[in-house]
Amino acid sequence: MGDVTVLLDRARANDRSAIDALFELLYDDLRRIAHSRLAASGHQTFLNTGALVHEAYLRFQQADRIELNDREHFLAYAASTLRSVVVDFVRKRNADRRGGNMVQITLDTNVADQLVASDDEILQVHEALDELALVDPRLVRVVEMRYFAGLTEDEIAAALDVNERTVRRDWEKARVLLAAILKR
């Protein structure tokens, strides 16, 4: 049995040190995923790869119970966690930018409009994925694993226990549905 499999078994048994060891063992993969996630969103989050991975680690540690069957499930869960970290960061930054609890004063500047639009786009995609989850949760998992984690069709198929052709169809279906949701 491989190191990852043993650690995943321990993590399923709520051994918190197994999560530490998994992160250490798969750190390079997680950095690759975080880097691709940040590259996909441009440099608009002001997060760096290390900060994103470390925040994901903290969320893994806070999770009550995580069902991880294999390396692909771990990476899929990590992709979902990275997505939520970026969305939460953007929401907080938008609240801070708007003054949080301070008195609001509207300024009409082109720079501010451009910054808000990029953050709004991240939140719109997040909300569209939430809406898509109501239609078909597997489509959202495919999008998270492919777009956010950069997993291959083969890795996604293994994680979802489907064939690669199903993953390709799900990806195309998700793209069409997300485009329709975002146009509204």
C-alpha cells in the first residue's frame, strides 16, 4: 500500500496528523493546483501560491470529517477548498474596499470600477457554480477538478468513478450551462 493510501486511511479515521503528512507529501501537487487557480483568475486576488495552499491546509484541519478515498479525491477536495478560499478572500476584500462598517462614500473612478468588476466576476462564477450544483452536482465537481485543480480527464474520471468520455461530456455540458447562467 502506498504512502498516500495509508495516510488517507488514517485521515478517514480522523487522525489529524495524517492530514499534516498528506499535505507534506502532496505539497508540490497542491502548489501546482494553487498556482493554476491563481493564474486562471489573473493577479486580481493578491494571494500567492503559498498563502493559498496554507489557507487550504487550515481549512482541512478545521473540517470535522473528510471522506477521501484516494489521491484524486484528496486533490478534488483540495480544488473545492481552494475555490472557497479565493471566493472568501474576494468577498472580504470587497467588504474592506467598501469600508466594511464605515460610512460609505461613492467615488466615480475608472480604476475602482475595473477592480470591482474583476472581483465581481469571481463571485459571479462562484454563484453560477452554486446554481449549477442544483442541476447536477457532478458537473460542478468536474469544473472544480478541471478548472480549479487542473486535473486531467483521466484523474477526474478516477475520482468520480466514471469513464473519460463521461468527463468530457460533463465538461461540455457544464460550460454550456455556466455560460447560460452567467448571461442572465
